[in-house]
Amino acid sequence: MLDQGYACENTYINYFPSYTAPGHTGIYTGSVPAVHGIVGNDWYQRAQKSLVYCTKDTSVRSVGGDSAVGQQSPHRLLTTTICDELRLSNNFRSKTIGIAIKDRGGILPAGHSANAAYWYDGVTGKWISSTYYMKSLPAYINAFNDKKTVDTYIKNNWNTLLKISEYWESTEDDKWYESSYANEDKPVFEHMLSKVKQSPYELIKATPFGNSMTFDFAKSVIKGDTMGRRGVTDFITVSCSSTDYVGHMFGPNSIEVEDSYIRLDRDIESFLNYLDETVGKGNYLVFLSADHGAAHAVGFNQEHHLPGEVLFEKKLEAEADSVLAFRFERKGLVLKVINQQIVLNHDLIHASKFELHDVKEFLIEHFSNAPGIQRVIDLEEVQQTTLTDWQRECLNNHYLPGRSGDVQLVFKPATLDDFQKGTTHGTNYAYDTHIPLLFYGWGVKPGKNYNKNYMMDIAPTIAALLKIQEPNGCVGKVIKGLLKE
Ligand SMILES: [Zn+2]
């Protein structure tokens, strides 16, 4: 893809927070949380007075399993995706299918009018869907599930693909700041997956074999649904969730992550070869990007005298509520700290005849000098606050009243939420927001650019290549350099 495709070397995510659900949505809608509505994986939804999960939908049932894992749909997504636009462009003759281990990674890209989205049920080890899309799974998917490929992957354990001495891009294997699998003594190779006391169906998610299994499944969907060979353009979205799970456990500089990407590279090679054989070289267009990056593990940073620390949103939540209770003599003014934002109890504030502004001001003052916190910002006064253009852009692109919090806690660089071992993501610093972007195949002129491109530019560029309308909430621009004239 690097040699024969087009690389956008400087592609960024320009909104808070850089989490999975807003990332998958941003790529396929060409839009930002303020417009597409997916402001986090979870958020506090004011109209419902409750925390909600982005794709949870209790009005639908699981298809292919009976657990609640299947109760999912795109009903909270406010805009169309590029897949919806492809379907709209030809009176729904195109087939669009979304696939990922994570439900949100399959559902949000495929959009509202998708023929199907499939995700992985860690309880049963099966790929499932919901009644939003279908009444029962196609026979070929039941046949795929019956093969139980997970068992084979886990039985073979996880050793490095190459000789361990060849992993010169990572730290030595045994580090205290890496997590281990359940009942494993040390976070080192060979990881004896077959001996880990956890269901293999759940365990596979946090190994590189979760990605391999995802591509096995994607190939079976392309074959079973004859995608790309029906005389009309079809769209399959494939998200590799396991790189995220492995990254969270071991951190970006681990041998585990290096090995996972070497394996992912080979899985992609095998997938492209499969497309060459079935659809034919030159007859398909591929793009590759990421929903976010990740910070280095805090222990790794400390080892190398680099700044970085850990905060806990749960502790910040308790602290915010208790300092407000002391100042205003009222408990429960804070509903939640989530997505690096403090969500205030507007009903209680109004009932108590407090001014929302006073409550926010007090919190801003209180947290401004707290460890790990760079800035504390009233999200309704982003325009009146001294901020860099980048911070202002990211905050504006996030804010959606009804789904966002009231006060933003901007962490210091390399400050992580919760992960003392391993790592996480979610900030707007470069390690979280500088993402890969490659295009390859049909309609793509090989080359590269170093301009500042954004995640939001992907969907309108695909729309330009396909000569269809961009998604309805799109705010990105076409990356012209890659278009074959
Ligand atoms: Zn993650």
C-alpha cells in the first residue's frame, strides 16, 4: 500500500476525545462529534437523564446469540455515513456491510441503511448481528461460526513471529508497566494462551489473532455475499479491534505491539491477495486509517525521564462533587466525569436556585492547579477563553449540548486516565491524534503528501472517487492529489 498507493503522512483527528466510537464515526461521516452526535463511547444523555453507550439499543434483539451483546444499532448516529450515501446514490443496489470485533467498530461505519453489521460475541465466540438488520444470520455465517477458529488460535499460544532478538523497535520483554493476562506470572513471551484462566472467546480479543480472525470472517462475508462481483459497487468496512486491546495492555513500545503489527501487516497482505483473486487487482479501492493513536505507558516515560502521569476520572468525579458540596452545601451537583468533562446536575442547580455559571467558575478555580491538569474550560465559553487555535478547534468540534459535559478538563501531555500499567488514549496531543492514512487501488494515483489532512477528509475523498454525494454532516475536504484524472 505504501509503494503502490497514496500516503497522507500528516493526517490528524481534530476533535475531543480521541476514542473508538467518535473515531469510527468521523472516518465514515467526514464529520465531527458536534454534528454526527457520537461524542464518546459512552456519554451522559441529558434528555434520558442517564449514561448511554453509543450503539446500545434495547428495542432490538441479538441475532445469532441470546445475550445482551447483540442489542445494538446506529440509532444515536445523527448523520449519514459514506456507506449510506453509496446506497442512496443507486437506489440501494449497492451492498454495504460493517465488520469488527467491537460492536461500535462494525455498526457506526456501515451507517443506518446498511445491509448488515456484524460484531463478535465474546460470550459465545460467534459473530452476531441484531434485529435492526435481519431476522436470522445467513447460512454461510452460521457455517463460519461452527468452525470455531478461535479454539485453534488460542491452542497454538502466542510466540513472536520472528526471532525475539529481531524486535529492535521495542523495549525488552519483561517490564513492570505492562499488564499480563489473567494468572500469567510475567508479561513475557511465550504467552501460554491455552493456560490462561479466561474464556478463550473473550481472551482472543486482546491478542493479534483477533485481527486474523476478523480478516478470516471478512473473507467469508465477501465470498458469501458475492461482494464486488455483482455489477455494482459494494462497500465492506473492516475494523481491526485487537491492536487497541493489545496496545492498552502492553503499551506502544512493547514487543507484543511490534509483533501484533508485523502480524497485522501479513493479515492485510493476505486480505489484499484474496481481493486480487476474487474481485481482481485494480477493481477495488482500499483505504486504511485509525480511529486514534495512544500514549506511551507512564512507566516507560518515567524510565526515560519523559513527562507523564496518571489521573483517575472516578477520583476527579468524587473530588468535584465533594468540593461543590462543601462550597454550596448541596451534594449531587456532579452527575459524572466522563470524556474528560464534568457533567453537572442542571436540575438540582436550578432547583437550588444556584447559578450554573457560579458552579462552573468554582470548579475551574479548584481544578486549575490540580496535578496532571493543564487547563479547565467552560465549554460554553470556548470562544472567550485564551486557547491555541488547535485546542479551540478540537473543543468546538466536540461540543453538542445534551450529550457533552459542562466543564472540560484538559490533561497535561502524556497524562493518562486510569492506566497505571499499559496505556490509553483520548487527548488531542499528537500521540493520540496523528493517524495513518493510505489509499490504494481503483482510481488512486500513487504518491504522497505532507499537507495537514484530517480524518474528516476521508469520506469526501471517497465520495469524489465514487462520484457520489458526501455524507450529510460532512465538514472535510477532498484530498485532490490522489485522484487519477
Ligand atoms: Zn482503546
